[in-house]
Amino acid sequence: MSTGPSKFDRLPKTLTSVRDFNVGKGILIFLVGGLLYVAHAAFIPVALALLAALILSSPVEMLFRLGLPRGFSAVLILMMALSAAIGLVSLVWTPSQQWYASAPHTISVIQKKVTPVAKLMTKIEDLTNRASQVGSVGAAGQTPAAPVAAPQESAPRVLLTTVRDSAIGLLTFMIITLFLLAGGPPMVARMTAAFFDHLKAHHVQRYIEKVRAEVGTFYVTTALINIGLGIATTLVMMAWGMPTPYLWGALAATVNFIPYAGATVTLVAVTLVAFVSFDNLGHVVGVAASDLALAGIEGQIVQPLLVGRRLEVNPLLIFLALWFGGLFWGIAGVILATPVLVALKVVAENSLDGESMLQFLGPNDPATERPKSLKNLVRPLKKKAKTAETP
């Protein structure tokens, strides 16, 4: 019997760790996922509070270093953030109410404009139904049983339950955020290190400081970019004569925090409003093209220049995170998907054995994927340019 090393022992560390994944760990992951899904009402305010504390902790710590108590700084920064949120809501409240009041008229306009297409689809559906009924024999004398209507809750009760749950969640979010900001990174580090024997509080705090600095800077810069995008969208929509241009600017600035999906939501919204508001198809296409151009400039030029590509994540992973986040936690899951991926990448960058995780999360390297045909095309052009320059 051979006593030499097995083929698994000769594998790199990143590959030998694959065999450590057993059924018990799979069951544990399944149970944790089920718990997060079932108890989402309890976990969502906590997760959102962690994200808010991560973003707002930088100004709190700055005021703390200037001599203000951390608790007072936390209350001050939290009140400023809530005031900004209330100001944003008040800015879009009036135009939103206008669109809500004109919803019946908007629906009638949409129905009028899509009537030709709807008639065509109805004819196609009728032909399909007739074709499927050829050769079918109906059972004579059999009367289908009438469906039993399921009992439904009254609308006031549903509204009251929704308002109550939202108020409880908002209050929980504010309290947890305040405690996290008042305690600061040292409190979170001590609480985290208490669950792991091989971690010390100062090690955890170092990771928290790295994540806080990187993610905080990332989101502050992204917020400034989104404000600029909102202003540009407002001006462009105003130039095209769109109704309530401030609403579409605020929408663009808000949903652009969600990668890919945010720009898509803005494009669909402004295109639909232009389709309802204008009779000229060229006007509708112009509005959609302008919004698409703004999104392209922001995503391909402004964002890489100001934020850089160091915190970029694989687009496939972002899409999967948005999908599963929305499936598990709805809008809150969509909001939390990208920060979780960015935080994981920062932790992997600062870990000794985080290279495999970094490669898994990182985007594709455009330099290694550049087609050779393009290189072969560029080289003759460079040679011709040099030849033309020489006398």
C-alpha cells in the first residue's frame, strides 16, 4: 500500500480548500439562507443600519478627532442625513402627486396609443386559440365547478399593517444606526472578535477601518457623481420639454446607486413619459437617446476617472447579487447587494489568503482580453504614421 502523498496534497492551497467543503457546511449555508429569508423583517433594519453606519462613520470619526464627543457627533450627523433625505422626498413629492393624480388620464393615453398593436395581438391570439381547438372534443353535459373565492383582507387593514411595519422598521433602523455611530469601530470590533477565538479586537478594527475608508470614499464620490447626473438629467429633460423634469433628475440621482438596474429604470421611466407626453416619435427617441448618452458618459468616463476601477466587481456577480438580494429581501436586498460585494473585495485585498476571493470578485482584465486582430490592425497604422512624419 502506497504511503506517499495523495494527489490532493500536491494541489495549491486555493484548490485543496475545495475538498474542505462538506455536506455539513452546505446544510449550514442552506439554513442561514432560509433564516435570512424567513426572518427578513428582523434582519433588514439591522443590515441597512450597518450600511448607514459604515457610510456615516467617517464624518462622525472626523468630528470625534476634532474634540466633539462621539455620541453628540453621531446624533448631529444622523440628523443631517435625515434632513437631506426629507429634503429629497419633499422635492419629488409634489411632482409625484401630480403624476399620481393624472394616472387615469395617463392610462387612457397609453391605451389609445397602443390600441393598434393591441388589436393585432388580439387577432393573433384568436387565431392561435382556434388552431388549438381544431380536433378537440368538449365533454358534454359537464359543467365546470365555480371557483371558490379566497377570503381577502380589507384594504384599510392591509394599509394599517404596512404603515405599522414600516414605522417599526424605520425606528429600529434609526436606533441601531445611532448606537453603531456612537460606539464607533472599536465597539463593532470587540463585538465581532468575541465570536472568533483566533481574532483579536485590534485585528478586526483594522479590517473595519479599511472597509470604512474604502467603501465610505466610494459612496461619497458616487453620491457626488449621482448629484451631478441628476442635475444634468433635469436640464436635459427641461430642454426637451418633459413634464416635471425635477422628478426625473431626482429619480436618476437616486436609482443610479444600483449598478446597471438604476440606469435601466431611469431610461424606461423617461421613455414611457415621453411616449405619453409627445405625439412625435422623433421627440420620444430624442429623450431616450439623451438619457442613454448621459448614462454612458457617467458610467464609462466620469465614474472610472473619479472612482477608479480598483473597487470594480465582476458584472455577473453584481447581477446575481441584485437578483438574489431582491428575491430574498426585496428593495432592501437590491440596495445591500453592491455594498456587500465591495466590502468583501476590500477585505480580500487586505487579507493574506484573499487572493482567490479577489480573483473571484474582480472584473475581467480588458488588457488580457483585447483581440489580437485589433493589435495587428493598430501596428500598421502606427508604422504608416511614423513613415509620414519622416521627411
